[in-house]
Amino acid sequence: MENRNKLLILNTDEMEYSYGGVCPFMRNMHPYLAESFEVSYMTLPQSWKKLPGSTRVKYLIYLFLHRKKMREADFILSHGPEGSFVASYSGVPYVHVYHGNSNPMSISRFRIGKYFAAMYDRMFARIDRTSALIYTVGPARNERQRKLNNPICQDVEPLPIEKRRGFVFAGRLERMKNVDRLIRIYAKLPKEIRDENPFYIVGHGTQEQSLRDEVNELSKTEKLNVIFLGKVDNTMMLKTDANKRIMIMASSTEGMPTAIAEAFSVGVPVVTTAVGDIPSVVKDRENGRLLPLDYKDEEYVAAIVDVIEHYREYSKAAYEASKPFNRETITKMVINDIKRLIDGGAC
């Protein structure tokens, strides 16, 4: 039997976890990684998750206590800063994948995040110095970072255009996503458009109740057809997208959201703010619409109307734009890079 190199993958949650962009990232890459390496995972056990305190801090402690296992690997692939930080002390070469360019402690669900932000900045500095290779799904911040597209499992066919109805947002319901503003923009759309297109909100987070309150307040004037779908299993997200007309986003900061790649893979165009690496994928007036951070609500409304009026062209271009996210092509590039590093070559 072939003696294969041992690849250890680090992430807080197991790849079967059904929410967020990182776990499907691992799940989509796994079949091809497993063909080339002896793959194992170090995730935070359920018994640790039940303990009080920050999941990120618990994972950091867990890895330090079990770092001996890291030394059994030939190479480490890490999807989070906690894993990469501990890996940097293991003596084993590792690859870090940045999934965004902002400090994770800036997310509103981390109520005491400001006290840990400086610690994470120092962690990132060490990762940038010590990693064998750095990928980023967002825009590269320095010459060491290499662009990596989100690997998407494209196993859902686009639905016929006439069967699509509604707008969809997918992501964490946190302040930086500005879903409250999307709700207000939806309320300003022409009534005939709203009657044909409910607004579906996929996800959960610290802002969920305030968003529901926003809908209730606006509905006092005219009832809004806003539907909260809650946490949708990642394996079902493509089917959820496939029968919608447009994905709408308004983030203040992003890397490159998996949600956009998934929407494109079923021919759903996107209207979004031009932040992070989104402009490298969403091309204004081709496969979607891009708006600056200082956009006016009326400009966002006009962008949605424009996509609806030229929908067939936008949808076709969106589907074509999904090709660079093919999971087999992306994963094989990563495999080749890791093998060169194991063999002592430069990437």
C-alpha cells in the first residue's frame, strides 16, 4: 500500500457543521484531499463546547494541550487563526487560510471582543511570519498571501427563470452585514415587485430579534413579506438559492462570501456592496450590481429593478462566473502546493 503523507486539518468545528462558510469549505475539499493524503482532523470536542466561555479561546487551549498530535503530521492545513497560531509552535509546516481580512473580534456577537482584538492582531502577525504558505479568500493584503477561491460543490442545476421568485440574504445576522438596511430598502421597492418577490433571510446571530422588530415596525404601515428561514443546513443552501431571483447583500466588510459563489453556481445574480474581494467576482452590470459603501437607498432600489428588467442576461452571466469556484480544480491546486512544500520545493 502506498505510504501517503499525513495531513492534519485544524478547525473549531467539524466539517459536517451546518452553518458558516468555513465548514463547507473543508467538506467540499475533503474528497480530493483524501485521495492524496492520509487526512485527519482536530476540532473542538462537544464536551469542550459545553463548557462556559468563548469557543475560540477554548479551542486555543484545547490545541495547546493536545499539540503533541500535531507533531505526528507531515503537514497542517488550518482554517482558523487559533489553529495556525498553535501550529506555529509545533515544528510542523502549515498552511493558513484567511477567510476574511477583518479581526474576528470585531463581530458583534463577541460582546467582549474588543478586549481580545489586540491578542488576535499579534496572532495574525505570527502567522504571517511563520506559515509555509498563506491563502486568502479575500483580497491579498501582502505579497505572501495567495488568492484562493471558495470551493463550491456544484451539484444543483439552475432552475428555469420563470420558476424563480424572491430575494435572499444568507449570512450571519450581525451588525456588519447591515441586514436592517436591506429590510428598509426592500420596503421601498415598488409594490408590484414586492408582491412577486418575498424577502428571505437565511441565518442567525445577535441581530435577529432587532431585525424582526424592524419588520414588525415597518409592517405597521404596509405589511412586508419578509421570511426568516433561520439556520439552513449548508448542504441545502444551493437548493434554497436556486428558486430565488436575486441575492442581496450590504456588508460593511467582507472577504469573499461563500454565499455569493453559491448563488452564482445556480445562476442567481447578486446586488451587493463593493467590499473585500467581492468586486473581483461580481462585475457591475454583468452578473450583478455593485454599490459603494455610501450608497443611497434609492440607488440600491434602482439596482434591483435593473437586474429584474434584464434578468436573463444577468442570470446567464452569473452562472458563467461560477466556474472558477469548481472544487476539484481549487483543491488540486492546494494539493500540488502542499506536495511541493513537503518535498522541499517553493510554491
